[in-house]
Amino acid sequence: MKIVQKIKNLWSPSAQEHEADPYFLFGVGALLVIGLVMLSSASAVVSYAKYGNTYHFFFRQLVAVVLGIGLFFIFYRIDYRLWRRYALSALIFSILLLVLVFIPGLRAEHGSARSWIIIFGQSLQPSELVKLSFLIYLATWLEAKRGQLQNAASGIIPFLSSLVIIVLLMMAQPDLGTLFIILCSAFAAFFVAGGKFSHIILTIFLGASALALLFYASSSYQNDRFRCYQDPAYDLQEECYQINQSLIAVGSGGWFGRGLGQSRQKFMYLPEVWGDSIFPIIAEEIGFVFSVLLIVLYIFVFLRGLKIAQHAPDIYGSALATGIIAWLAVQTFLNIGGMLNLIPMTGVPLPFASAGGSSIISTLMAIGILANISKHSKHSKHERH
């Protein structure tokens, strides 16, 4: 009984707080459960082929989810304003994490990307943690600069200066998908904190133009992904193989799918079915109708998150909450959009579904902070619901 009471006290708000948005938490919980079920199905064949255990990827993800839920409760209970004290430490931590991937003996390479490190035999993707740690620094800086962000000299210029090191380190890995997510979340936080919209548009235009020139002059795999986006038949057996197999999986699902566990593409046809390619397997097994409902659930969670940001009691909370939701929303769009060939493939995981301990742990820590901000929102329980 004492253990039950302690768990209840951990979840219950203090006298100065109210309950976190239950709809937001329910939506996140539903995505977690659906993600685990679909990962178990999507990864079963490759798990057995590689490790002789049908549930290898599922059990690894389950351990990460349990650890992430534990961290969620910790972050949920800690007043989100406390993290302001560690803003500079968060920035330094972000930079150090990104530097680690260049240290021989620590780094692990997958293809041409150097985005992972090995610690005690376990792989860790530092950039997943940077998504949160850099946002904590940025939200603190934006609050300190409130009222000055409309001026270029005290707003957009120092804001971009704080991004330079992160951008350079991410491009050197290279991990352009995660870099795009970090940039989008940073600009979203900058805007809600009072940044000038015209400065943001000009910066995005100049950045996109520079990136387009870089890709045009490059012969790297990113350039090949753009060519596959424009013409999936460009190289059916090599560079465009994954997107073609993805489209086959999505198309063969029909309206209501082949049935849970009945995917054919997961039988070593579609690469990375446990990672960034999990959505095509989901679409193949549950079909168009239920895939759309899943996307609606994602959108519902993001909208509830934006509502938390809207009613945050201060600029810091609003900027931090907006940045987190922008991160998750953009990452979801990049993953699903890439798998459907609506945009070039980026290789980022689908939040709450793709296997990846670093990703799910950092996501649940961020959700814990969002839930804590929700507990301090300015609206009453009746108004929030």
C-alpha cells in the first residue's frame, strides 16, 4: 500500500499546480502502445534472421521505453523553470555531445554518417539529446532577450550565431535530417518568443538557397536522394531501392491492410523496417483508413502540445513547449513524407514507433517537460478541457 501511495503522490500535482492535460498524455500513451505493437510486427522477420530471436528489436525498445517512462516521471515532477539555471551547461553539453562522434574509438558509422557513439557496448545518438538540451538553452536566452528580438542586432543575428556551431557539427557528421529538425524547432521557439517574422523568412530563404547550391554541386548520397525523389525509377536497384519498396508496401496495404503481422515487404525486401521505414509496414498491415487515423492521432497530440505552449505562464515555457512540439511534428512529417515520396528521404525515425533508444528516451524526457509546463498553465481545468 505504501508503494501505491508513493506512486500516487508522484503523479499528483502539488498545491501550486493542477493536473497536466489528460488528453495530451492519453494521446502520447496511445502512440507509445501502437508504436510498440507495430514495431513488434514490423521487426519480427529481420530480428529472427539477424539475432535468432523474433523479438530482439521489440525487447530492446521496450527496455528503452521503460527507462524513458521513468525519466518522464522525473521531468514531469521537476518544475520546468529549474532548467533555466543550467542553460549555459545545456549549450556546452550539446556541443560536447556532437564532438564525441568524431573521436576514434567512440564513434560508430552507419553508411556515410557518423552520428553514433558506442558506450559500454551500447550505441547512442548524441544528436537526439541535443534536440532537447539546445532547446533548454535557447528558450532561456529568448526569455532574457524578450522585447529586443524585433531588432536584428539583438535578435536574429545573435540567434543565428548561437546556431552556427551546432549547424557546422551536424553537417560534418553529416546528419541533415536531424539538423533540419533542430533548426525548425529553434526558429519556432524564436518566433513565439517575439522574433520578427520577416527576419525568419529572409533567413530561411537565404539558407535554403545556399543548401540548394550545395546539393547541386554535390555528388553525395543526399544528392542521390533528391534525384530519387524527382524520379524513383532513376536507380531501382541501388539508390532508389528503399523508396520504391516503401511505395510498394504502402500501395499493397489497400484500404484496410493485409492484417497485423501479414506484411510481405518486411521479409527482407524493405530496408530498415525497424527504423525509419516502419511506417510503410504499418500502412501495409493496417491499410489506408487506419494509417490516416494514426496520422490524425499524431496531429491531435501536436495540437494539444501547442495548446500547452499557448497557455504557458511565461515566455520561457512557451518557447520551450513550442520548440518541443515543432521538433516532434517536423520529425513525423519528414519520416512519413519521405516514405511516401512527398519529400526527399531523410532517414529520421518516426516518433514513438521506430526502434531507437536515444530517440524514445529523449522524446519522453521532452514529453515530461511539456506535461510539467501543462501543470503550470494559466487556464483552469475546465477551460483547458
